[in-house]
Amino acid sequence: MAPTDVRNPAQVDLWYVFLDKTTDPQLQNAYRALLSPEESQREQRFVVEHARLQFLVSRALLRTVLRTTRDVIRASLRSGAIRTASLP
């Protein structure tokens, strides 16, 4: 999705990750780089490895989706595609 895409208000996006495709240590380190210090501490508290990986991947996905969505909204505001009066 390009940052200048205008979103359809009725559109629903589904984001998913297959955990078995996220076992590469370099990929996991890239995901860890996205976490806040508090999230990093929380990740380390998980005792079960599968739960730790699930937390790490879900937080990385969430941060990536939010960043993409934020960029789309900013670009839409700049282009006039979203009227600021309609925003809360």
C-alpha cells in the first residue's frame, strides 16, 4: 500500500502473520528494534518461547500497521482527500 492511497471508509484490512515464518533470528532482531523499552521488558518476562514469539511478532505487526496507517492519513490530509472537519 502506497502512503498516498486514499482509504475507503467501508474498507476492512486484515493483517496476519504465520508464526512459523518468523523464526529467523535476524528477523526477530528487526522486530525487537521496533519495540519500546517497556515492550522489550515485557517480552523478556514471557517464560514460554511460543508466547514470547507471539508477543514479539504481534507488537511488531501492530507498530508497522499503525505507522502505515498514520502515513496514509497524513498524505490524505495533505492532498485534501480527508476533510479535517470530519476528524474528531
